[in-house]
Amino acid sequence: MNSKDILEVVVKAASDKRAEDIVALDMQQVSLITDYFMITDATSGRQVQAITDNVQEACEKAGIEVKRIEGRNAARWVLIDLGDVMVHVFQKDERAHYNLEKLWSEAPLVNVDDWVEA
């Protein structure tokens, strides 16, 4: 499974739990750390945890190794490290504060519309 396939799995899993404003950044030309960032937000800590749990379950089902999950207990900003894909699940105010999209503005956006439930 390549990194774009992994990205599709996590976008769909987040969307299934009503993640909001899902954005994917193609990091391949701007960072050596990972191929893609997926960034999304939720309205509550409980929803952040639900999205995190669903992403983890979808990855395990697809045979994708979850290397590390940071921030799960606080549920303000959870980072799911999948190696080639980094998933960031924020509460709305945390996302606005850290503004990763602006920090990594040189990274092109990936169109995820086909993977997101309307």
C-alpha cells in the first residue's frame, strides 16, 4: 500500500466520524519527515477521540502500522504517526491557534473530495 492509499484510508475514516474541514497536504517536496499531512478538526474532545479511534481501527483493518499516537488523553490535538502519513486531529480552537496549513503553506493541497462523505 503506497502513501496515497494510506491517505485515502485515513480521510475516509475521519469523514465517517464527521470530521470537519479535512485538508491533506502533499509534503513530499517540502519535508523529509512524511509524504502527507491530513489535518481535520472536531467540535469536542469526545469527537476528537472518536475520530482518532476510527482512524486507528481503519488502519489496523487495512494492515497499516500505527507507529505512535500522541495527545489522545487531552484530546485537543492528536497526532497519529503512520510513517508516510501524519494525521492531525484538532479541536477547532487548537487548529486555529497552530494553523499548520499556514506553517506548511508551500505544500500543495491534495484533492480529497471524492473520499469525504457529503
